[in-house]
Amino acid sequence: MFRDRETETRSFTRTTGLFPGDTALSVRDAYDVIMSHLPAPTVEKVPLMRSLGLVIAEDVTADIDLPPWDRSAMDGYAVRSSDLLKPAELKVVDVIPAGKVSKRTVQPGEAIKIMTGAPVPDGADAVVQVEKTKASGDVVMIRDTVAPGTNISKRGTDCKAGDVLVKKGSVVRSQEVGIMASVGCHMPRVFRRPTVAVLTTGDELVEVDKKPAEGQIRNSNAYSLAAQIASVGVPYAYLGIVPDVRETLAAKLDQAMGAANVVILTGGVSAGEYDLVEEVMKSKGIEIIFDRVAIKPGRPMVFAKSPDKLLFGLPGNPVSTFVTFELFLRPALGRLMGNMLLDRPVVDAELSINFGKPQARDQYCPARLTWVRDHYIVAPIESHGSADLRALSLANSLLVIPTGDGPYLAGKTVKVLALDEDQQKG
């Protein structure tokens, strides 16, 4: 969100966002603190077929010219253009399939049949496509004139040896896989993905295949979190539901820290008697960097660090978990694997209805963002709070209301965090 794209976001997120006597960080400050504590991404070599979605750790250069020779761009006949100043019959003296090289030099009055991609033989300076010829035995009739260079891709026109083809920091797409293959980069150097372990806490939780008893709810957080992590392209391990018991949570936290270098917990981070996450972290000597953010939804959020692990304690309410992941963990995981492009973009949009009221925290409200003719229009979605997954499921964006702002009148230009990858103008 704070990696500037089409709009400047710092101006409307810089705020203390503090409640009286509270120590909550502003959204921007929390973001900056997290990013400042991230270790540099590590580098590894991987087989080219496994590089898709990873980030290149050094420039990839061409080891050869492409094309590596003057090659035919068509199936046809390699000729001397000077022979075709008028209609002519030429003697066919050789055939060059792709992958072969002719030892013949095209002499006056001669032609060589050639396939697409094959090296153009010496003596020829043009290729006449087969559709414009009529062959009979070892003679070909060509009626059209042809200019020198026609249908020939000259050596080095795509790139020359030493040219940078994929820059450091590029995310590998199928296109990059293809170009790296063409220059023999079979083990590219990439930034290693982080590994993530997910824990959900709470006596009230049951797994999704169980029917909740009175006072219980299904564990939606683990599944939405897993989907968000997967969308970033990061491997994760889900380690199950942890009851609100200190010893059990401590053991599970040890397991998570042994399994991954990033641990994400949901629930247990507020100030209640059974909110044990901070207490257990402290008992293990884990440093709590901050434990409150001035954001709605999602105020109770823990960011902690041990010598080689990062830990995030997200709120237990599902909408809060979703929003804090998108704002903080998505870009953090991206940076851990060298990808600076994972912050969700913020766009200007016209508000469709009167909406909002002042709060002591930045608000992120579920909304629908639509491109109409030449601008975005945003429609807030009615939500019943930070447990309302239905409202979130209808949203493709989050309307941003900075601390103290509102109410807004319909037609006002507002900031909107776009969530869907396929949101396109037009």
C-alpha cells in the first residue's frame, strides 16, 4: 500500500492514531517498523522449471546472439534478389530443414529450398515465401521481385551476447522462463521464498468439517489466511487449532518456530484473561516490537522477533485478520523474497453514497470498486463488524477513511485499496 504507484499514500496515513493513554502505532508507522525489521532476502539457485513466480537475484545476460545466425523467417526459397528483377526460373540445388546448414553457396540462377528457422545459405540475400512460388522437379518459378533482406531475420537483431535480458528484481513469468532457456540460464539465481507456519488460537474454535456446538465457531481464519499466503506464492504449514492453555500454546509455538521462519498466529492478542500470545512469547525471550495499531478493524496486533524468526499475532476476528494481512503481511512476505510489488495499489475513486463518521483510527471498510467511463466509483458495503465475512466476500476493495475524517458526502474523491488482481480500467 505504501509503495507509491499511481497515488501518494503517505499524506493521508501519517497520523498518531492514539487513544488516550494508548500506545497504538499509526498504520503507516506500523508498516515502516515491520519493513525495517525484515532481514535481507537470501539467494539460491533453482532449476529453471522451478523459477516461475520467484524473483531474479542478479541480471541474466545473453551468452549468444539471438538469432545466432541469419535465419529464414518463412518456409520458402533462399535466393539472390538480383536474379528476380523480372520473373525467373531458378534451379533448386539444395534443401535446408530447420536444424541443418547448407554447404552450398547460392550462385546466379540458383535457389535453395529452406524451412523457417534454418540458417540462410551463403550467396542468398532474400527468402521468397513458398506461397509465392511454383515448383516443378528441381526448378522453381518466381514471378515477383524481391528486395534484399526480405524474410530474413539477421543475426543479433533480437539481442546480442552480453545484453541484459532479465533484470535483477524481476518476477519470473513464463516469458522470462522462455528467454532464460534460450540463453542457457538453466539454474537462475533467485531470492528464496520464506516459509510460514500458521496457528489459530481459541477454545471456541472447531475445524471446518465439524458442526459447532453452542458457543463454538468454525475456524475460518486458518483457511482464509492460507489462501492469502498461497496467493503470494509462499509455502506454509497449518499446525492446527491451539486451545487457550499456556503450556499447549508454548509447545505449539516451539513447533511453529522449528518449522518456518515466519510464524502467524490468530487470536489471543487482545487484553483478555485468555489472550495468552504475548505472555507466551515473552516467556520464550521473544522481543515484542509492538502490540497495537490504530486501525479499524484490527487494533490488537502483535509484531515480534527472535534472532532468526518473525512472528505476527493477528486479531481473532476474521475481517481483522484479513485486513491486517493485506496491509502488513502481504508486502512483508513479498520483501522477504525480493518482491517489492506486492503492496495493494491505492486509487482515487468517487464515493457513491454518503458514508462514514469520524473514528480515532484509520478505517478500512469493505467496498465495491468499479471503473465507469473515465474514473473509479466506490460503493461501501453494509458491514456488521469485524466478524462479518459475508460483507468481506462481496468486496473487491477497502475504502480508506483516515483518522478523524468523515462523514463523507456522495461524490467526494476518496482513497481505496484495490484487492482484486483483475480490476482493470475500462
